[in-house]
Amino acid sequence: MEYLWSSITGSVAHRSGFTVLLVLLLSCCTFTSTEAYDALDPTGNITIKWDIMSWTPDGYVAVVTMYNFQQYRHIQTPGWTLGWTWAKKEVIWSMMGGQTTEQGDCSKYKGSTPHCCKKDPTVVDLLPGTPYNQQIANCCKGGVLNSWAQDPATAVASFQVSVGAAGTTNKTVKLPRNFTLKAPGPGYTCGPAKIVRPTKFITNDKRRTTQALMTWNVTCTYSQFLAQKTPTCCVSLSSFYNDTIVSCPTCACGCQNNKTDTGNCVHPDSAHLASVVSSPGKAVNTPLVQCTSHMCPIRVHWHVKLNYKEYWRVKVTITNFNYRMNYTQWNLVVQHPNFDNLTQLFSFNYKSINPYEGLNDTGMLYGVKFYNDFLSQAGPYGNVQSELLFRKDQSTFTYDKGWAFPRRIYFNGDNCVMPPPDSYPWLPNASSKLVFSLLTTLIASFASLVILLS
Ligand SMILES: *[C@@H]1O[C@H](CO)[C@@H](O)[C@H](O)[C@H]1NC(C)=O
Ligand SMILES: *[C@@H]1O[C@H](CO)[C@@H](O)[C@H](O)[C@H]1NC(C)=O
Ligand SMILES: *[C@@H]1O[C@H](CO)[C@@H](O)[C@H](O)[C@H]1NC(C)=O
Ligand SMILES: *[C@@H]1O[C@H](CO)[C@@H](O)[C@H](O)[C@H]1NC(C)=O
Ligand SMILES: *[C@@H]1O[C@H](CO)[C@@H](O)[C@H](O)[C@H]1NC(C)=O
Ligand SMILES: *[C@@H]1O[C@H](CO)[C@@H](O)[C@H](O)[C@H]1NC(C)=O
Ligand SMILES: *[C@@H]1O[C@H](CO)[C@@H](O)[C@H](O)[C@H]1NC(C)=O
Ligand SMILES: *[C@@H]1O[C@H](CO)[C@@H](O)[C@H](O)[C@H]1NC(C)=O
Ligand SMILES: *[C@@H]1O[C@H](CO)[C@@H](O)[C@H](O)[C@H]1NC(C)=O
């Protein structure tokens, strides 16, 4: 909830004289919890399911499956890690499809040695290309998990654990506790394991159904607040009716260090670019961005391109400024009231995301497989673009008051920093009413959210 209203106040009311008023207006209704909440994906979660497939002389064999039910937030390389704390003195005899990062102290075991004796094991996925005899279904993707709206088939991950020194019946077994899911950084909070109705499995020939001996579920939710990430993307705007290009806010993702040669960004014409980019030893996941005023790894540009009698056309360009990152399976979530009448989309895939009945203003855009689902590292190929054709609803359509610009944009699930609304390109001669009308829109949309959430 905090995240929701801070993003509303942050993006829309930023620097407007009404911020104080809004804070007063909103604070009466804010919840104090840090509960993860994303207004565009209110039920988004990753569910981890443990199915006990058999009891063994000293424990059980379980298949653990993670489902990424989030609409658009995926987990990219270097992938997820999953940890928990055993309730008693359990050990992991063996694993398939995954492995623990540390074996721990197994010195009290003579003869065959367990895979892991730690009280709090941490599991990682195996890499693609793992030998067949160590695999199970849905494993071995290096921890990469797609999102549910983009591709449910690759939004699932599994591994198998053989647990010893554990209970051997559904009465004596104790559930593991304190689940921690990392992606690989912070952001996810997991609830306790809950025993649920045992999973039913249907055989390949669909002629027989079997069921797990016991099943428990754990639900994890994401919060950008907990992830404490600095913004990773920003939005710039332009239009056919005004020459102004509104660039990303200065320092949207960080400020340039003045000693840039040794600093946190590189100039594209810098002579030592190649050596900096390929310098070994640098953590692959620390971004190395091109020097810009916004310092964001990703910029999304929204250009209101053409006007027709019954339609209007927007060009969207996503530019990668990170020399150390190729984004595979990137996605963009855009909120704009005209998504209820998106007529045509060129060279991107589109999925409508409608968490609230009756509201159809949000869509997810993502690349076409083998064509532009790969957003290359910074450089000449580091961009993807598309055009959107919307049908005008004559009763609401206007170029006035910044209406044609998006309300919110997420890149890979991260909220992008928008320019302050009073800087949006104006229609010639439209002026002073702008801030007032934005405030009206804001209050109206806030009111509708309150209604929806209550
Ligand atoms: C997790 O997500 C699924 C799919 O959206 C949803 O059905 C389920 O209720 C969610 N679980 C929780 C605890 O929110
Ligand atoms: C445990 O198994 C018995 C049958 O063996 C079943 O009746 C009972 O519901 C199970 N309890 C749980 C918690 O799964
Ligand atoms: C749960 O895990 C966290 C992080 O791994 C740890 O700090 C905390 O002490 C654990 N709590 C329990 C009850 O084991
Ligand atoms: C447990 O998780 C599975 C897989 O996500 C889901 O199908 C099932 O409905 C969940 N059960 C409960 C009670 O949430
Ligand atoms: C960088 O240098 C310029 C002038 O050369 C100065 O105005 C600016 O404040 C400096 N920025 C930082 C982050 O030190
Ligand atoms: C990005 O992909 C290109 C082409 O596949 C490759 O040459 C380059 O090394 C990759 N960059 C990173 C940072 O992985
Ligand atoms: C939302 O708009 C899209 C695009 O026009 C349309 O395909 C979809 O059916 C609409 N969904 C609802 C629930 O109105
Ligand atoms: C799309 O626009 C047409 C023409 O304005 C309108 O009749 C129709 O109701 C709109 N569709 C939606 C889903 O709003
Ligand atoms: C274009 O928009 C800017 C605000 O971004 C405004 O200052 C300027 O006057 C507008 N230009 C015209 C020709 O209206």
C-alpha cells in the first residue's frame, strides 16, 4: 500500500504545489504495514509447493515446485535462491534438479555422506545442460523464472529432495520454517508453510490419477519497498504537436560521478570503453551504464506520433544503457486509459492486464520470440521499438492536459521514473489549467482505487 501511494504521489504530484494536500488526503487511508502490494498485480505471488511423493525409512522424498504467479515480474540471471530452516535435525541425503550452495558439517555421518547437513540450507537451480540423470521436469534453467502472463510454461521450476532424519508419517513430519526466496537480492517475503489438500497428478496417458502423500504450500510476495532498489528505468516524452522533448528527470536513477573515467559510468566514445566493459572480475550484475543525465540502465520513450480522425498513433522505444546486460524476455507494463481500445500493435506482443473488473487500462508489451525478445546491451543494437494504434473514444479523447501520455510504466516489473507532469509537452495555447486538471484526475483515480480496495 505504501508503495502504491508513494508511486502515485511520486509520479504524478511530484514537485506540484499540491503534494502536501495530497499527503494529508492520502495519509488518512494508508496502512502502516510493509505488506507487499502492487496495484497492477494485486494477487501476484510466487507459490512454493512441497509434495511428499514417498516415505523412506528415515524421512521422505519431496518434489518442490515454484510457480511464479506474478503477471509481469520475472526472475532473470543469475537466478533465484531458496532457503529455509529445518524444524528438527533433518539432512538432505540427495537432490535432483537443484543443489545446495553449502554442504555444511556432515562429520557425524559415517559411510554415505548427505548432500547437505546445514540447519538452514540454500538451494539453487542447476544450469542448463545438466546431465540427464540429475534432472527432473521443470529444472535446470539456471534459476530463471518467466512471469505468468508472459509464458506460464516457463514460469515453473522444480527440484527433488530426499530428506533424512525427518518424520516418516504425516503425523511425525515437521514442516520446514522461515522460507527465504531471493531473486537473488531481497524483495520477497514468504509466509509460513501450510498443509493443503494433497496434489493430484494425472499420468501422461490421462488414464490414471495419483496423489501426493502430503502437500504444503508457501506463498511469497514481492515488495519494491523491501527490495530498496534505486530506480532502474525512466520515461521520456515527446509529441507531434510540440517540439519539446521532455527527457528523463535528471538523476532519476543516480547522479553522475564527475570523475567518470574511474567512476560509475562510461562515455560511449571513451577510448577505454571496450576494456572497461569486458574487464574481468567485475560482478556481472553490477550495471555499467553509459553516462547520461538520468543514469538509468533503461529509458522508455513515448512519442505521440500521428493523429488520424478516428485513431492516434504512439511510438514506444526502449533503450538499454547498460553495457553489462542483455535483457532476455523483457517486458513493459503500461497504464493508459486508451488501452481499452488498442486497435493494432506493431512488432511487440501484447497482453491485457486487468486486475480490476471494469477497468481495462493496463497492458503488458513484450518482444516477439526470435525477433526482438532480446534487448541487447548498450550500443548500436541496444534498443527495441514498436508503434501502437489506439481508437479514439470521442467522449474522452484529448491531446490536452497530457492525456496522451502514459500514467505509469514498469520495465521488468520495476516502476519507471516519470517526468514531472507540469513539464509535459503542451498543446499550443493550453497552459495554466494543466496542473489543476492533473490534480482532478489524480483525485478521481485515487477515489476509484479506494473503492476498489475497500
Ligand atoms: C497466488 O496467486 C494465485 C494466482 O494469481 C492466486 O490464485 C492465489 O490466490 C495467490 N495466493 C495468495 C496467497 O495470494
Ligand atoms: C495423514 O494420513 C491419513 C491416512 O494415512 C489421513 O487420514 C490424514 O488425513 C493425513 N493427515 C494429513 C495432515 O495429511
Ligand atoms: C529466518 O531467516 C533469517 C534470514 O535467514 C534469519 O535472520 C532469522 O534468524 C531466521 N529465523 C528463524 C526463526 O530461524
Ligand atoms: C497450493 O499451491 C498449488 C500450486 O500453486 C495450488 O494449485 C493450490 O491451489 C495451492 N493450495 C492452496 C490451498 O492455496
Ligand atoms: C560535477 O561538476 C559540475 C561542474 O563541473 C558541478 O556543477 C556538479 O555539481 C558536479 N557534480 C557532482 C555530482 O559532483
Ligand atoms: C550480450 O549478447 C551478445 C550477443 O549474444 C554477446 O556478445 C555479449 O557478450 C552479451 N553481453 C553480456 C553482458 O552478456
Ligand atoms: C480490454 O481491451 C482489449 C484491447 O482492446 C480487449 O481485447 C479486451 O477484450 C478488453 N478486455 C476487457 C475485459 O474489456
Ligand atoms: C472503442 O471505441 C469505440 C468507438 O469509439 C467504442 O464504440 C467502443 O465502445 C470502444 N470499446 C471499448 C472497449 O471501450
Ligand atoms: C511545449 O511544451 C512546453 C512544456 O513542456 C511548453 O513550455 C511550451 O510552451 C510548449 N510549446 C508550445 C509551442 O506550445
